[in-house]
Amino acid sequence: MTWRGRYYEDFTLGDVYYHPLGRTVTTTDNMWFTLLTQNTAMVHVDHHYAARTEFGRPLVDSTFTLALITGQSVTDVSQNVMANLGWDDVRLPAPVFEGDTLYSRSKVIALRESRSRPNVGVVTVATEGFNQNGVIVCSFKRTLLVYKRDHAPHPPVPRPPEDSLPPVQE
């Protein structure tokens, strides 16, 4: 069976999930995300300029960091999301640089049934992103609506015809 993520019933207050995928941030990530979002801060895209700052090199766009850390948590937290309700208390306590590898973890800090939607529950997690040295670079609280197991839409699973595979050799 394939991992389909947690449903509302699978969350327990206080659980901590160390998300399985790390990601090294590249110059291309920083350039593309910064330009895609029309961020004009030279400290992200002009290496010559960034070398003259107190950091001596480009800073990674902070909204990229937030998006990456959120994305890393999906497999454990929001694979079965109906909707994100918001991010609170977003903090960026240390800079991220091109070449840093980011990891993350989330702790379940609140759970409750939805008052208006019986098919979902409200889950709040506190998430931290940290670099290869264990330095926390991003933290936030995220609240989302998560489907209950018997109410989630099932994703289509296309399959080729069974006879298209070669026979198993014993």
C-alpha cells in the first residue's frame, strides 16, 4: 500500500514529525523564485551587490524559505488537506544562503472538530525549518482543514493493462 498521508483521525496532540526530505537551495532556486515573485531586492539576485553587504553573499528570498519548509511538511501534515487556513507567527531567525540544505519538523499543537464542516477537522502545527548545522532558519504555526478518512476524495490511480508487464521470473 502507498502512503496517502494522515487524515484528521491520525493526528495526536504533541506528536512530532521529522519530515523525510531535505533540500539544498541553489542559486537557480533563489533567482527564479525572486524573479517569479517580482522581488526587486538586489541582495537576492546580484552577487556583486550582495558581496558588499554584511553577509558577503546573496541571501535566499525569505518567502522561498517559507514555501520550501511548508512544502517539506506536506507528506506528514497536509497530504489530505481541504484548505490551508493560515500561517501565524512566521519568524526567520537566521539567514539562508545558497548551498544551505534545509530540513524541517512539525509538532501538533491543537486539534478540534470543525464546527461548520463535519467532513474535516482543524489541525494546527508548529513547524521549524533548520539548516545542515541544526540552526533554525524559519518557524511558524499553520492551521489547516484536514479531511476525515471516510470523507476524503480519492485520487485517481491510473494503471496500465495487467498484461503489459513481463512475466515474473522465478
